[in-house]
Amino acid sequence: PFWDKPRAQTVKRAAMTALFIALTLSGLYTGCSAGSAFTPFKPGLPEVTWPRPADAPVEPDRRHSWCHVSALKGQTVSCLIDQDVGTVVDHAGYVKAGYYAKLMDEAARRGGFQWHSKSALLNATLSGEHTFDDMIDWASSHYDIFLGAAAATQKRRHVFRFGFPLTPGNPVFIVPFHREGASLLSQIFAFLSPFKAPVWLAILVLFISTGVFYRWLEPDSEDLSGHTPSEALGQSVFLAMGSFTGGAGFAPSTPAGRVLVLGWTFTILLLTSAYTANLASLLVVKGSQSADVKSLAEAARRGVKVCVPEGTIYHQVVMARLPGLRVVPISRALQTQPVLDGTCAGMVEGEDFWDVWRGQSATNARCKLGVVGTPILRMDGSFLALSSTRDPANQYCTDKLMDLLSSLFQGMYQDNFVADAYEDSYKARWDMAECGTEKEAGEDPALGLVHMMGIFCVYFAVAVVAAACHTNRS
């Protein structure tokens, strides 16, 4: 038959290849004719609608088209910067300084572009009851990017395009800590702190065993002569203890005894050095601090109140993880006051806000507050722009802008510019020393009588024993 011939097989393969190419070109033509209005179907991800506020202020559209831009050099980027605790604005609302401004200045220097920004004040920008989502949606509809601590939640990812994370917005649990002073007994016996109890017991065993061994090696030595066997054994143990304090020493006369004494004195040298190296720092016993509530799970179990900033993503996170938790929504303007005055047993706040508040006397006086446990969730903040799903005509091509900016910010992150800028931004607003490094109020570096009382007591007890032995012998 014709189709069984080799030439017919070649013709058959060519026809199938032509058909495949035709179908491929037809698909490409269909996709191109649809343009960027085509949105790929993602199973299991319903379409997200995000209604814009009806009372949004009239604001000119400051966005630019990035469709034909291959680099940021010579371009201008408009952005709305979040009004965080460090942003400095002028009378017209334009950002002049702060963490985000510093990042944009460096990115503009590296990328060779310019940028201009206004500050995002939620209450001033949108009236009525609006959430943070309303603000970032309005901002991305009027500016190229929104720069702030916006967490990339699953719902937001369908609406916004997120860039490289810049702010540690992880929620942490902040609770008051109670400081307890050191007990009198622990201060008196602080001289024993350089060694733990098993070490002191081992040293005592060494005293006895070395004395017994020396008595066996040196039965006729000069320092043991003139004593009964029991007295000689006691004298040997005394010499072993005296060599530790420097009040006595062995006088061996045999090679075996000299080797033993050489090893013992070397051991004494190391023990004494280790003891004196830690003694000065451990004589001053520090107090301890503890928290009444040690985790969110414990707070839910005990039914205590936990404050959460109203209108933030943290409220949703906490309620999803612990539905039974007694959550008290508060205004972020109150800062840590509800925890300090006892309204709440603790509060959930972003790590970026806590980094500032923990060094301010108004929000963390006498370092009373602290964080327990690890962050509740990894939720680093990032800058964002309008997603292509909200730009069906592909008029602005913000994905290209986000890729270019993310590349710059990633380079700044790798050479520690982002970390240094963040640390400088929050420490610049501190008005007290970092908790854990400052000295206690009224603390004197000199050692007092209480710190040395244990040493005096030991000597007094030894003196009493010596007096009793003298009286008994008389």
C-alpha cells in the first residue's frame, strides 16, 4: 500500500509537523489579539473585587507608563510613602526624611532616576471608616508605587504587585515584665558563684585524695615527721588545702612525691585562675525579671485581654490563630499606654513599631515592657503597585517598574544598606539607652558590704573553729 512505503512515511511526518505549527501560530495570534486584557485562569483563586472608597479625595493621577522603559535611568517615579513613626514631612505633605526616604534616595542614586512623594495620612486622605487596604488601593491608583510596611497577604496578592521586603512588620507579643531584686542570701554567698556545687565538691575530694596519696608516697618526709599516723594524714590533707590558698605547701623528698606535687600545683594554678577570672563579675548579683503572660496561647487560656491596633492585618491574624482570645481593638495613637495602665495584659504590634517604642521613655519607661517568644507570623512589609489584574489595558506596565526597583533594593539589602538605614531610623528616635545595656538607677560599680559578707562570714567561722580547737587542746 502507498502509506507503507518509506517515502509515504516521510510525507506523513511532514504533514503532522505542518499541522502542529499551524495550531501553534493560531494560538499565538489569538493571545496577541486579546492583548494584555487576557488574564490566565488560576484554579481555586476566585476573582477579588476591591471597591474603592466613594469619598476618596480628588487627586491627579501621578502614574507613569513603563511599557517602553528598559531601565530607570532618567525616569521619574511617583510614590506615596506611609506615614510611619519616622517619616518627616513638610507643611505641604511632601516627604523630606525618614527610613523610606533614605532608601529611595539611595535607590535613585544607584539607578540614576528621580522620585517625588507625598505622605500617606489615612485620616487626612480618606474620611470616614476606612482600613489600611482602602488606603493602599487608593494610593496605587494615583501613584506609581506605595512605599510602606504593607504585608503581602493572599488576598492582597490578587490585587497588588509586591516588591522586595524592606520592613520587618512581623507581629510580636508585647507584655510588661516585673523585676525582682536579688535575695540577701544569694548576695552573701555570691563568692561561690564562679564554681557550681559539683565543682566545689570535686575540689574537696581532690584535697582529701591528694593528702592521702602524698601521705602514702612520703611517709618519712620532713613535713610529716613527728606525727602519729592519724596526725600525719591530717597534716597531709592540711598541706593540700593550704597549697590552694597559699598558706602552706608540700616539701617532698622523693621523686614520686615531687611528681605528685608538680601535678597538684599545676592543677591549683588553673583552678585559681578560673576562679578569680569570674569572681569580680559574679560578686554583684543581678535581679531577675519575669512576665505574667508568657505567650498568646496562655493569654487565650487564661482569658486575659490583649490589645491589637484597630484596622490592621494583625487583628485578622490573631483572630484566625486564636479564635477564643479576648481581643481589644485600640487606636495606634495610644501606643503602649493600654498595657502600661493595665487595660490589657499585653498587645500585638508590628516589629517595626516596637523597635522605636522600646527605646522611648514615654512608651517603655524603665524598660518595663518586652517581647515574649518569637514573632507570631513572618510578615515583612514591602512596597507595592497596582497589579496587572487591575490594569486590564496594560496601560502602565507596573510589573516592569517593580522588577527594576526590586533589583535595586535587593542589591542594597545584600550590602547591608537596608539594615543599617533601618537601625539608624529607629535608634535616632530613642531618648534612652537600649534596654539591657543601661545601668540600674543608682547602681554603684563599687562592691558593698553585702557583696563581701559571705567572705567575712567564712573567715569568722574558721576563726571560731580555730578558737574551739585551741580551747579543747588546752
